[in-house]
Amino acid sequence: MKLALPKPSGAYDPGNEAQARSLIEQADARNIKRQDVLTALKFRDTATGEVKMLTIQSGMVVIT
């Protein structure tokens, strides 16, 4: 998803700044962080377009 920030005005605008910061914070909350533990990864097969899930179950890599 592309982040669409509001266009800056010619002078400092607190409302514009608040809106931009809010959008950045919302997008950041959706990002995966280094310390997050992932339970699955979602991939799209480039040949078929199918979405696949990659998980680890009892130490084995499983694609479903």
C-alpha cells in the first residue's frame, strides 16, 4: 500500500503536520518489526497467482 501524505503548504501548518504524522504512525503500525514473532508468511506464486502460506510446524517448513 502506498502512503499518500498530504501536500505541504507554503508555510508551516500544524493541521497538515498532524495529519501527516497520523498517516505515518498508522502505516508504521502495519509494518512488521524486527522483534515481532511471525507465525506465517504469505506469498503469491508468480506463475499461477495463487497465494501460499509458509509456516513451520514441529520444525518442518510447510507450504499450504
